[in-house]
Amino acid sequence: MTMRTRKTARHGMSIAAELMLAPMVMWMRLPMMAMEKRTSTDPGVETLRAINEKSSALAEGALAAQLSLMQSAAQFWPELLSGRTPSTLNGVAAELAMHAALKPAGRTVKANYRRLSSKR
């Protein structure tokens, strides 16, 4: 296993660990959202915050994935001419793009877990 492969595997595991907090965040957030709905007909602060965080993490992840794929495409010819298999052909580019896309969501989930667990 090369150093780069180990690094991407470790990076993928850290993102997966952050995303495993998502059910717990939902469990902590749902009672707050239900209470907001019970007291008013307008969407509450927590509801709006949840929507805003999800949409911004989605946009940030999509942009990061696109930039990662563009970087891999720019490295195509240098990799090919140096005798290596281009990352766009062996799946490394897709893996890096996936990690880049999921990183903002994992970061948001982790921040939400910290914020919501301190309120309890």
C-alpha cells in the first residue's frame, strides 16, 4: 500500500466517522424543531439553520468535487508522460472528488453535534 493510498484511506475514514454522527444530530435536533413548530406557525431558528447548513454544505461540496476533478484533468498529461497511470483512468480522481464533496457535510455534522450536545 503506497503512502498516497494510506493517506486517502485515512481521509475517507475520518469523513465517514464524522458522517456517522448524522443520526445523532437528527435525534437531538428533531425535538427542538417540533417545539418550534408547536409554538409558532413560522419556521423557527433551528429549522432555518438546518436548511441553510444543508444547502451551503451541498453547494460547497459540489464546488470542491468539481475543482478536484478539474485538478485531476489538468494532471492527465503530466502523469501520462511520466509513465504513471493517469488518476482519471484508475479511479483515484473519482475517489478524491468524492472525499472533497463529502468533507463539507462531515464538517457541518461534526459542528452541529458539538453545538447541540452542549445544549443538553
